[in-house]
Amino acid sequence: MDFLQDYWLKPDPADPRLSVAVTGRDEAGEAIETRVTVERPLTLFLNAREIVTMMTIGDYPEYLALGYLLNQNMLTPETPVTGIDYDDDLGVVVVRTETETNFEEKLKKRTQTSGCAQGTIFGDLMDVIENARLPATPLKTSWLYALTHKINQTPSLYLESGAIHGCILAEADKPRVYLEDVGRHNAVDKIAGYMHQHGISSENKIFYTTGRLTSEMVIKTVRMGIPVLVSRSGFTAWGVELARKAGLTLIGRARGKRFVVLAGDDRLIYDQDLAYVQDESAKHRRKGSHTEEAAE
């Protein structure tokens, strides 16, 4: 699979720290061994203040911590970060900044979004959407089909053990960063942290997720400055409304030859002859397929 060379970061799905073998019985009562995804708590501190404890698979805690704080607007891209310390034994990551942050003010302005569990608090939610200035990057449908085909066949922890979401940062038809976690928002935050740490521009990027296109997914993508958000899964009405206000291209139900664009369709260039697009094989179906979407 030469396309794996496209990736700047792609964790090993067979990493024994990310999944474990367990024994059980199948529907016929036969003994089986299968792999299940690991999850562990990670407590995030901003300087001396405890912020949150997240359940995560445990890889790339520094990216997760930094991306979480950026996407919550507890840090801005201009905030001087002096260090990120991680203690694996304690399950603690500490992000240190040169100056005090204003996260307490953000917590006073609570807005509930449609994320997992309690969702995410964005005190300046509508400011993020109304002040968005996303790049006018074009999107060829040939890129979209090639990209989803590559992602669908990439070895992943989901295919190894399931119970996990994936997020991909891409350029044109090339997947660049592929990160997974038990919560789709953790995977988004890891990519945000990676982009910040490595100075990756959002201008010509596409963001792909296996999760639903909810308000929170839209807000995080806009906050990251990425102009295109694509998913195998479906939409929420508020997610669509916010994407239209922000000028974000929102594409869902992208499987095989199909996709639906409900916002920002002016970026699309329909250059792909559908006669040459492969249907998705059952062998490679992942999160968000029609049999799984209702259970997400």
C-alpha cells in the first residue's frame, strides 16, 4: 500500500498498548479470542489548575491536551506555551504557559453543544461562527472519492479492535494525519494539537471524521480554520445551520459513490465520472456505514 507514504503521522494499529486480547464466547457458544480497545483516564492541568479528566486510548497525550485547550479557546494560537509534561504512571498531562490564561472567563459563559457525554463548553460560540474567515480552497470530487477510498483501506485500530473513532487531516487526495480515540472529539483535539505543534497551515486542508456532523464538530473545525469537513456519517440540523453561517463546506454520508453536501457547495468542482468510482465493499466498511450509523 504505497499510499501509506502520504501520512505524516499514522499510529500502528497493532500497538499492544492500544488494544488487548480477551477471550469469550460467540453466538454459538464457541470459545473465541478477540481484541478490544484500551481506554484509560488522562487528567489535564493548565499550569496549576485541573481542567478535566478524559477517557482516552492514551497515545499522543501532549497533542490531545494542547488541542483540547485550543479548541475550548482556553488557549489561543498566540498563547506562549513553555512546556507540556506527561506522567504515564499518574495519567496526568500538564500544559504550562508563560502568562496567565483567561479560561475561567470562558467557563462562566457555558454553551451546551451536541458532543458526547456533557458536550463541550464554548463561551464565545457565535463569535467563532460569525467571525469565521475560512479559505476559499476548492475541492475536486475526484479528490474526495480518492481520499475516502484510501482512508477506507488504511490499517486502523478500528479494524483491529473496533469501538473507536478516527479523524484524518488531508491535503487534496492525500491523507496526512490519522488519529483515533474512543471519543471522536479526542481524535479531533489530537489533530488540532498536532497542527499547532508543527505549524501546519489549515488553508488547503480537508478534515475527515467517522463521527456525526454535529454542532461541536462544526465549531471545532471552524476554530481550526479548516474549510472542508467530511464524514461517513450523518448531520444534525444545528450542525448544518452553523456550517452555513461560517461558510464551511459540510459533506456527509460519504461512502462509495455517494455523498451529500449541505453547506458550502460552492467549493466543489464536479470533475469525477461516477462510472469510474468504486463501490464500497462490505469488507472495508467502517464506522458510519448504514448498519452502524444509528448506533453511534
